[in-house]
Amino acid sequence: MYPFILRLTTSSDELFIIREECLVKHFENKPFVPEPENLQQECFELNAETVDGFVQRTVILSASDSQWEFQHSLLSGLNDSKMKFYSGFHEYAMFKYGYDHINTVKMAYM
């Protein structure tokens, strides 16, 4: 079987596959690029709530309030448009610096 291109978007129910050999035969997989050093400390919130912390915080609440907190915790990120924002940064870095540049790798991990 020859290689193919698969594109699955997270913003909609779209799946796009190209299996035409003349289009995809020159594509090749690249090796995994490890996460840059100190990325977690430099770019992410260090005091994110843990599962144990959530349980301790909500155990004293009523069942309906606990359920609301649980849903809020799970769904609050869906309304956050930063995902598309960082995706645009990553795409820009690919064109400006190339795939292997540290800025591009950093944006891919964010």
C-alpha cells in the first residue's frame, strides 16, 4: 500500500484523505522531536489543579454544586480560542523558521 495524507480537523467533523500515489509518494515521516527543555516551567501554569485537589475542594459541596464544578472544569476550555491562536503561531513559525527550528517545535508543543 502506498502512503497517503490524512487531515483530521478538530474544529469540525471533517476528514480529508489523499491516497493518489503521484501526489503523496514524495512525502516522508520525520522522526519524533522531543519537547524542548524547560518548556513546562516556562510556558505552562505550574499550579494547575490536580484531581486530588479538585476532590478535596468539591467534597464539601452539594451533589448539584459538585456536578456543576465538574462540568465547568471539563468544559471551560472549549470556549477558549487560544487553541486556534497557538495553531496560527505554529503555522507561522513553520513558514518563517522551518520545521526543525526551536521556535516551531516550541509552538507545536504549546
